[in-house]
Amino acid sequence: MALHGGVLLEINRIKLMGDLSIGLTNSAFNSPRAISSAGIEVRPLSFLPLRGGIQFKAQRPEFVSFGFALETRYWDLSVAAQFTPESFSSQPIVTGASVAALQFHF
């Protein structure tokens, strides 16, 4: 069980997001420490959103993510990658990648 809150500010083609989560229990999926994240989405073209974000756990960056999408009238394809900040000092290590959102619109 956890408490979650978030905010979204949208200005023209820019979205700024922030989230805060505090676990009420200590388990594999929750932590009693505050976990915050911030993100941005910029649309240089109406069909091409570019996304970036960072997650903080115990006031230290835990993950950095980057992604983009192609959005058409009939389908959307989103691609993203997640990195650990420690990997930027030597060779960047991809800790996760996703081509998760292939959506069809009817």
C-alpha cells in the first residue's frame, strides 16, 4: 500500500510532470522512503513527442530515461530506454528498454 500524487503542467507543445510516492509498507514493491520523479515531453513536430525523465530515491538519482514516439491517425509506436546514472561515468549501461506501446486507433 502506498500514497501516490502527481502534477502535470501543459504549455503548448511542452508537458512537465512530477510524481511523488510514499510507501506505507516495506515490501519488494514499496518503500517507506519517498520516491519522486520528474519528466518532460516536447513535441517539435505534432506527431513526434520526445520524452525524458529522472527518478529519485532517497535524494539520489536512481534511473534516467529517454524515449520518443511516432503518432499517426491509425497507430502509435513508443520507444524508450532506461539508464542508471552510475553508468554514465564509464560505459553507459542500458538497464531497460521498451517498445511497449503499439496502439491502434479505430
